Amino acid sequence: MKIVLILFLLTITVSCSILQQSKEDIDLNYIDYKNNSDHNKIKSFTLSGKISLFLKEKGFSGRIKWRSESGYDVIEIYNPFNSIISKISLNESLGEITFDPASENKSKDTELAIRQIFGDTTNIFVLKNFLLHPPNQLTENETVSVVFQGWTIKYSGYQDAGHITTKTVEYTKGNNSLKIFINDLKI
């Protein structure tokens, strides 16, 4: 387990050092973000990438696959060895989140981690919108941060696949942090 943690920290350290940041990163309040971002309703998307999660002093890394169709989402979380840990289903119209276990213990751990990060279940739907709608100020070499209800949402890198997307988005609140490294996002 210690070797996995050391490899994880080494991977994160190398990944973070590769990201270029300008000396003048942009900080936005939520009103500026909302007024200057494209908030067209995205009904369907697929996302794949890597994630890192820190809850207080504990860390986890893995992969994520996220499919969304008209307000119904399925998020699959994989460990670094490509084994599925949990499948999370979101029903936006009902505001429901369900956890389908790969094993009972892993699902409970994943559910606890998700609840520690997002708290209220409505937060996961709000933060999904932040993922899909990065600020217009985002460029390849600048980091943009938005503060919303105690959260700091930090965007790094820029991609244009028919829709402006970020390469990395990090949600931080207190000692908890979720970082998503987007490999592919299709809208």
C-alpha cells in the first residue's frame, strides 16, 4: 500500500510540475464567472480522464469515465490497476445519487468519499455545471479560479473540441480536494 501511495504522489508531483502557470492567474467571483461564461444547457457528453482525491491527509488516484444522457449520468471510478471501484448514477431531475458497488466495502468507501467532498447531494449537480462550463477567461497558460459557496474551482489548461473545455479542474473545500485531469470530452 505504501508503494502505491508513493507512486501516486510521484505521479501527481510530475503531473503538477508539467502544467504551466502564468504569474498572473485569474481569480473570479461567481457573478463574474456566471456573467462571462457560456452556460448553454449541455444535455449529453462523455468524459474520460484521471482523478486524484484528497480527504484531509489521505489520497487516492484512479481513472474516471462519465457518460451523461439527458440528465441521467453514470460515473465509473477505477483504481490505478484499472479495476472498477464504484459506479455512481445521477438523476438530475430527481436530484438522486445511487452507488452501485463493485464490492460492498469499496462502494461504501466511495460513497463516504463523495459525501465528504460534496456534502449535500445537490452540490454534485452544481459542480457538474462548473466542469462543463469553464470561464471564458481560460487560456492555455493561465489558471482561472472561481469561488462559490466555500468552494474554489480551479481551471488549468485549455482545449477546444467544438466547446471550450479545460484540461484540469480542481474542486477544493477545506482539507478536501478532487482534481479531474480530462483526457477526452465529447459533447
